[in-house]
Amino acid sequence: MIQRIFYFGSILFLVSVSLFTSCRGDEEEIIPPGVTPVAPGESGPVKGFFLLNEANMGSNKASIDYFDSESGKYYKNIYPTINPNVVHELGDVGNDIKIYGGKLYAVINVSGYIEVMDVHTAKHTHSITVPNCRYIIFDRGYAYVSSYNGPVSIDPDIPLGCVVKIDTVTMEEVGRVAVGYQPEEMVIRGNKLYVANSGGYRVPDYDHTVSVIALNDFTGEQKRITVGINLHRMKLDNDSNIYVGSRGDYRNSPSNTYIIDRNDMVRRKLDLPCSSMALGGDSMYVCSVEWSNITLKNTVTYAIVNTKTQAVVSRRFITDDTDQQIVVPYGIAIHPETRDIYVTDAKDYMNPGVLYCFDRYGKRKWAQVTGDAPAHIVFTRRSLQNPEILESN
């Protein structure tokens, strides 16, 4: 029951989970820091990655792990060790993590702020308040953050969401634009920002649009594109087509994947459920865990879309049956150099998950226990300095 309620950010379900869980008590500890050798060291321009663990809403246990490619070591929950004098830990629900301009940005959704760290050291530098923030993207010295613009609450009269513009030098807000209801992931194509609107707080009256904002003036929406209900994921392929994932309504309208072409037209509906996706070359890797309120079951699927033909070319990218061990494929990332495939398993969302690394052919290379609800990976071309502080903890 908990798995169904919490999975993949359906806002109704996220709010409902608070009825079954409570904030962390004295008996419940933060994931302890630790280091584990998990793979042979390898050199290359990509030095490793940071993984943001969402953690169950209300637990206040969001955490960051780090994998060092050159040593092959995996470091769990690095933030409190590196930042012992920061009063807060990471907070409630880690929703996105990105690197820009020498800084590491972690979006902490329910806590309503963005934690900014030096990417070389993971030391705290700034905190930026953005209520109910969701995802972050960057362009020409600015960060753009999607925000639900209100409390965590199922409410048909909830205000429109917004995109907040932040100067990455001053770390201050310099503008905001109202968009649709409960905006989620974003992409930037040319001089336009596109954001997927979910409307999850207005269930069953979901939003079904993508808002388009011109970045040269950032004064308001340019238009909205009608796509599908309860939108969430967005990815840009190498031909500037935008892939948009719809969660559906968990009943009669299934999850699906849409493609918006360079003319802002919905060119194709793939009849492919989508909970998370990642681009590797000219292949879009798609995972889905689709809950049905009719069958009361999850359906797990994997697929690869050829972005040149826009056709589903495989329903399987894990080729050694390891997928049979994965309970909830919650996040996916593709290594930009080796094309290794990383899949996170959130399991029950309330206990440590597992990160799986597969080679480009879908064969398992290694696996590692993570924090709770591992979800978001960002690759780095800068090694984390002084990892010995983490090993001596």
C-alpha cells in the first residue's frame, strides 16, 4: 500500500502518505555516512557522480551520495560530515540535483529551499528559498526553478504554479512567471523554456499543458501546448524534439509519452508509459512503474526509443534478468562517456534503496545500497576534493 501511495510524485498520493508516516523521531536515525569499494577504478573526463536520495515525505532524511570513478568508491550521505556546522541537514524530499558554474544545486521540495554547495568540496555556500520547489535548469547565468507556489495540499482552488528566475552570481530571485498548475520538469530549447504542468493538487481535474516562456524578456507565458494529463517528465533529444511523460489518472487514462517537435506541435504519442527517462546518444531510455486504481497493482516496464525514428525499438534494456530483482525502478541515468546505465530501486521508499550499474549492453557491473528512495543522478567532471575526511568519519 505504501509503495502505491508514494510512487512517482502523484501529488494526491504524496499528500496521503503523510497519514501513514510521521516525522523522524529520536529512534529513527539519518542514514549513516560510510564508504564502500564497489568497482574497479577507471580514468576519464567524468570523475564520478552525485546521487540525491529523496527519502519518504515527512521523514526529513534527504541525503546525497557520491561515487568516485577513479577510486571506484561509493560514499554514502556525505553532506553532514562535510558540513558539520550547518544546522539543517538536507531536509524533506530531495527532488532534483544539478551542477552549474562550479556549484552543486540540490532542490529540497517540501522544505522549500535550494541547497547550494561548492562542487569541488560539497561544502555549503548558499540557501535559496523557493516554496514547494520541484526542478531546476540553467541558462546564461541564471537558474530557473519550477515551483508549486503554495503549500502541500489537495485543493481545487490552489494558485497557479510558477517558474522562478535566480541570478547564479548573487543567488537572489530576479523574476518569476506564472504557469500552469503544479509545474514539474523543464527543458530549454533555443530561447524558450518549456515546463510540464501536472495539476496534481487539483485531482481529478489534472492539468494537461506545457507552458512556454520566452527567456529574452521573462515577463509571462508565451503560450501553452495541450499535451496529456498529469504531465511530469521532460527531456530534449539531439534533434531538439521534446519528450514529455504523462502520469495519467491511475484509472482510465494511462501513463504515456508524447513528442513535441521543433514547431511546438505534439507530433507523436508513443503509447509508452513513462515515469522516468534519460537520453544516451540517439536512444531514450524509459522506465515506468504504473499504478492502477482499478487493478490495485503496479505494472513495471522498460523501453528504448530510437530518437531518429521515434519508434520503440526495445522493451528491455536490462538483459541479464537483474530487472527481476528491482522492485521500483525510480530513477535512471546514462553515463555520458561509457553509456553505462544506472537504475535506482526505491523499494518501499522508507528504507535504503539500491543503485544498479549496468554496462551499455544491459549487463550488471555492480550494485550498492543507497539512502532512502534514491532518485536523481548528476555526473561531474570534477573529483570531490579531500575524500579522506569521509573515510575517516
